[in-house]
Amino acid sequence: MARYRTALVWACLALLQAASIHAAASVESGPVERAFTLDDAISVALRNDSRLLSVEQDRVIAQERVTEARLVFLPEFGLQASATKFGARYPFALSQEVGNTLVFPGGPGFNPRDSENIFSGRGYMSFPIYEGGRSINTLRLAQAALKQAQSNYEAVKMEVVLHVKDAFYRLLMAQVKATATIEAAGEAQHLTAALTLDPWGRIEAEGWSEQARHLAAEAVQDSGLRRLDFLRALNLELDTPFRVLGQLEPRSVDVDAQKVALWALELRPELQSETYKAEMDAIAVNLAISRRYPTLFLAGDYEVMDQRFPLLNNNWDFGAGIKIPLSYDFFTKLRQRRAEQRQGQLKRTALQDQVRLEVRQSCEQLSHWKQEAALRGQQYRAVLGLYEKAAPAAAASLGKLRALKTVLELRLSYIEAVTEHTLARARLERAVGRDLEP
């Protein structure tokens, strides 16, 4: 009975692990299994992430607005042609859409009920030569907005990379845990079946054997969930067959908290975005001030007109002018822009404090898990060496079963510490805004 139960447990765990780690595929023609390293996963995520694709369009929009702002410095040219039928009892001007032309009724004997035609062609030019700095400030505003869009893109890109790293390493951890617990559960089942114990010892042995099976089932289930998280991080179909290539191993790196905090204040794209926002606020204040300055402009027209073809009559004009604005809301707009500028300064200061806090917290976590990974790894390897040295010659006993439990607990603890150390480094790199070389 014990052997049958052992074989059944082994079969169930093997099926669970196969269903979690290897995607189901058709025997005749199944989809090709994809293999992902960390770099491959990041590359796929950067191509597929909807947030990143959206902010990339923000960059395109900002670039086009810069182009629009530059075109303002060119003179405006245009052509216009019109054909008008009219009937008049008294002199009047045509509508603005057809040129504001002044027309008169016909000569003696003209019947007002009759209608006449008038045809015209017109070319015009308009060019503002001075607008109080509004055009140049509009261009600078568009350029600052483009830089801000680029910084926002980099910030979202770093978030995507961190998300992929988290999903990748947690999937590796789940798979290693599943393998470790399945091996321990199988060995515990063999030991339990081979033991000859009193009732109390049998209860303890059966309880630990069942607990090991629980741990293996939970680890396999967690591995399956982590696979779904990984596919979601890469924006792939949830039934995509794949495997990840990588190892969980601590990569030691020494950091100076003050040094990396200075890096963060210089490199974090969120802070750069706020810097460009401050520049935009200052330009907005200048634009509000420039509303009180006059506008100087040049304008010209050339027009041919007649009541029949060919059009022989022509008019032309060329002149310069000035527009002096009289705005009732000048001071209200100016106060609004200055208040928005002050808001940006306060927000930027708060963000700098938040960045310093994130860097310090990430440094503390990295230091903690670096020490824990080293200590737990040292203890695990020491106990594992003792177990492997004593296990082959030792007969099945309750003490050996307890030792197996201790080895499994230390192994799982070490795996967790290595994963958290790796993720702590990834979070610190995100907080700083750059990769940390080992």
C-alpha cells in the first residue's frame, strides 16, 4: 500500500510539474516552444508594451508640434478665386469670403431684377515681423515639451524593464522551488514507506510526508501562475509555449548611497521631465507677458477682376501695420502662469525628496539581502554537505526524515534570499536610473 501511494504521489507531482513548466502542445503539429533569456524578454516587452507604445506616440506628437512652431516664422501665402452673380439697386460690398469688393448697379435702363457677374483672382501674403516674442517662445515651449515627452518615454521604459525582471526572476524562483519540493517530497515518501515506527512516530512521519507533498503542489501551482505573469509582462498570448533560460545566482555589487543618490538626481527621467516642465512654466510666463507687446506685420495683395473673361482689371497693395493689444485679462493670465510655475517648483522639490528616499530604501534592501543571501547560502551548503555525507550510509529513520526537512527549508530560504537580492539590485537600478556594474 505504501509503495502504491508513493508511486501515485510521484506520478501526480510529475504531471503537475510538466503541466506548469512545459506548455501543452499538440502531438501532431503544436506551436514551437520559445526560449527566453532576460535580454530576449526585455526586448519583446519593449516592442509589445501598450504603455510604451502610447508614450512613443506622444513623442511623435511633440515632434510635429515643434515643426508647426517653426513654420510660424515663414510668411503666409495664398491664392483665391471667386465667381459671383449679383443684382443691386444701390452700391454695396460683396461678402468677405469673395473679397469685400464694392459693386454698383448697372447704367441707365438697368433693371434691378436682372443679375450681373463678377470674376476675380487674388494672391496674398502676410508676414508678422515682430510679435513681442510670442513666436520664439512658442517654439521653445514646443521644444521643451518634446524633451519632456522623451523623458516620459524613458521613465515608462524603465518601468517596463523592471516589471519584466521581476516576472523573470520570480518565475525562475518558482521553478527552482517546484523542482526542490518535488525532489524532497519523493524522497520523503520513500523514507516514510521504509520506516518501521511506533504509532506516534508514524503520525509524525506521515504528517511531514504529506506536508512535503503540499509544498510541492503549492510550488507547482505558483510556477504556473508565475508563467502567466511572465507572459502578461511580455504582452504575449497566455497559451504561448515557452521556457526561460537563466540561473538564480547572487551578483555582488558595492554601492555608495550618497553617490548613487547624486546619480539619481541627475539621471532619473522623472526629474528630467520636471526640469523641462519648469522650463515650460517659465516660457508660459513669458508668453503671458508678451501679450501686452504690439505686433508689427507686412501684408500684400494682387488681384485681377472683371465681369467677363479675360480678366483685365487689376488691383494691388502692399503695406505694413501695427496691432496694439488691449487685454482686460492680462494680469489674471499672468498670475495664473506664475502660480503654475510655483506649483511646478514645489512638485519638483517633493519629487527630489521621493527619489532620495527610494534610493536609500533600495540601498538598504540590497545590503540586507546581500548579507542574507551569503549567510543563508553558507548555512545551506554546510548542512547539505553534512546530509549528503551521512545519508548514503544511514538507514531510514525519523531523524533522517527530519534532516531532509531541514535541508529543504534551508534550500527554499536560500532560493528566496537570492531572488530578493537580485530584485533588490534591479529596483536600485530603477531608482538610480542606470545599470550598476558589478
